[in-house]
Amino acid sequence: MKLSTRIAQSRHGVYYYRHQFTVAGKRCEKRFSLRTKHPAIAKNKALLVSAILVANRTGVYMSEPNDESIENILKRIDADARNLEIVYSSPDGRNITMKADPNVPGDLDALMRASEAFWNSELGQSFKHARETGAAAQPAAPAQPVPAVPAQVIIQTPQVSISEPSKPVPAGLTVQEAISRFATRHGAKLAPKTLYEYRQHQLHFQSWLATRKSTEHYPIRDVIREDIAVWIDDLLAKGITHSTVQQKYLRPVSGLFELAQSMGSFPEGVQFPSRGHKLFTKKDAKKVRDKNGYKPFTDEDLKVIFDSAAYLVQKNPTDYWLPLLGLFTGGRINELCQLLIQDVRKVGEIWAISITDDDECQRLKTPAAKRTIPIHPQLIKLGFLDFVADMKPFGGMLFPYLTANKFGNFSETPSERWGDYLDKVGIADRKKVFHSFRSTSNNRLKQNGVPEETRCQ
């Protein structure tokens, strides 16, 4: 049976599984988040969901779905992937084990090369021969199908270990050890999401280097500029942009060299191999910002967004107040979602909102983001202060029903709901998002002579 991947991508880049079914002769569809922005991972997760639904004969494949059953399938796929291990066994007892980390996306080519190299190697050929001769010696035994490799595997960078005497571990701090120590040293300095992303890209480099050097225990002091250059070329060949390579991949790896140097494991006065590749200059950055940056909302957009017929029917208070706060304060969506009741207060005779990280649940993008913003009279006229008073009995947060994601951000769900609302009112430009309010506010302040230092907080 041929299975369709049935995936769709939201304006936020997240992929969804599209479950199509029929109700009273009418074709319907529900979507379930695959919790990934990587197309290869999304495709394989979707194929697994379709396969499990068919194999289990759950009765929901082409009928109105039980949301919980499909969500449980997705959770089980994620849980199984965390312990992914494939073992190739020979009849004489030798094993080849391939392990994969599902959190390191995009390495289909590496796994395919590793698998092909193994079966073409002398050891791989001996496995084939042993398997064939073992099967020939037992003609009465029914032929067993070779187990299919789980779909998750083909999107990972493998770590291949062979059941032979291990090589001696080299002296000095290894890249693998540096990654672990980096997380310990910077755990309290970096935002949880930033630390997570750094670790994923550091692990990607470590896995790539292990394949290149044929060892997982490679000293960081022995990494040379040519190694980094080849890694960069591999990333670019996969379609990753120059700016992403420099900002998302090289920066975390440079952090490993900085740590190693501070520990005496990398020589002083030597340029880090990850520096100076000049992939992305300041001039290039400006061009990308101009081309790919968020667009401000036009006056016509604002009329469509705040049209009373569509806007006032929203039942969720965050759906109503967050866009208005974004328009009149220029605040980032997570700054607004994490506001406390006490952050709305009088400063002298003026009502204001304090953007701060004083509470343990609050985080700011930069230290300069801490600021106090006067509340626009229009917000007061619309009843914002009354809303604040109504929320006081529910605890400390202004929007107490919002929950933080695994990185401590409260804006994930409101951001998705805002994207859905823009689609509903016909604003489909992917460069127009909640952050566009910040650009709109910045432009208005600029037109009224507010200094750049104040506008860009």
C-alpha cells in the first residue's frame, strides 16, 4: 500500500499532519502538529502516523478522527525515537550497532553513505557471507523478512560502533567533552531555547567530525581550519543559507573553542578554526534584513485586522488584548505574554507598563529591553485598566491562563492563534506577523521624531 505523507506547513514553519475524513458524505480535514520545522523529519513522522493508523485498523483513518489517538501516536513516535538503535547481527555473533539522535536533523546523506560504506566494506561483506551460509545450513527454517529500518533513522547522523577492540581515547579535552562542559558553564547565562539550539548545532558538528576522523573522541585542539571549511561546504550543499551557517552553526562551535582556550586545552593567541570564514558580512546582513525582514502593517492592514465584525467576536482575552498592546506599545509578543499584574502601574500621574525580567518567569531578549512604556489613552478608553483589575483575583500574571513551553516562553500558543487570525482576515503575507506591530510602532515613532535609541529598545 502506498502511503501519502499528508503534511502541510503553517506560517510559523511548523509542519502538520493532515488527516482527511468524511462526515455525512462531506470531505473534512483536521491537522495535528508534528512538532518540527524540518521537512524530512515531518515527512517521515507523517508516514509513520499513516502506517500505524492503517496497521492498527483503528477505524479513524478515513473517518472522523479521535484527536487523542493521533496525538498519542505522535507522542509514541517521539518517545521511541529518543532511544533509536538499529543492530545488524551476523550468525556468528558479531554485531554492528547504529545509534541516532532524533534531535539532530538533516543528515540523510550521512546515514546513507555510512550504511553503503559498511555493506561495501570487508566486514560488511563478511556479514553478508555469514548470513548467507548460515541460512543455507538451515534449509528447513522459513525465510524471515529483514526488519524494516524505522523511518526516523533516515534523517539522522549515525554514530557507528563495531564490536571490536576500542581505540585508545586520545589525551586532551575532546569536542564531546567540551559540549558537555559548555552546557554546564553557560546554563545560567543563556536563555533555555538558545542553549538548546547551541547544543543541537554543537552535536551536529561533533557527529560530523566523528565520521570524518573515524573517532568520537577527537581532541578539540587538533581541529583545524580545513575541517571547519569542509563542514561549511557540506552544510551549504544541503541548502542551508550562508547567514544560517555563520550565525546558527559557527557561533556555537566558536563557543567550544573559547571554552577550551579558557581551560588551557586550546593554545592562546591562535585564531579559532571557526573564525574568519567571511560567509556573511554586515553588508550582506543588511541586504538580508531588507529582503527577508518583517514588514510593518499598513493602514489598510490595520483596518482589516481591527474591523469590529471580525475582531470583537473573539472570546479569548489574549486574542483581543495582545494585538492592541502590540500596536500601542511596540512590545515583543513574549514580553507582553509574561506581564505581571504589578507591571501595570502609575508612574507619577501616568499609567505605564514595565517590561522587565524581575520575576523568575520573565525573560528579555537583551538587557536594553528593560523599559517602561506609557499606556496609550486609547487603551485606557478601550477598558485595559478594567481588564487588569478583573485579572487580579487570578494570581500574579496578567494572562494567567497562558502556559510556558519547554523553553519558558509563554507566546507559543498566542503566536499561532494570531497567525490563524491573519489568515482568516486575508492577510497571507508570511512577512507580516505579530512582530510587524513592532515595525509599525517604530515607524510611527520615527515619523514623530522619537530618537532611535528609544525606539529600538
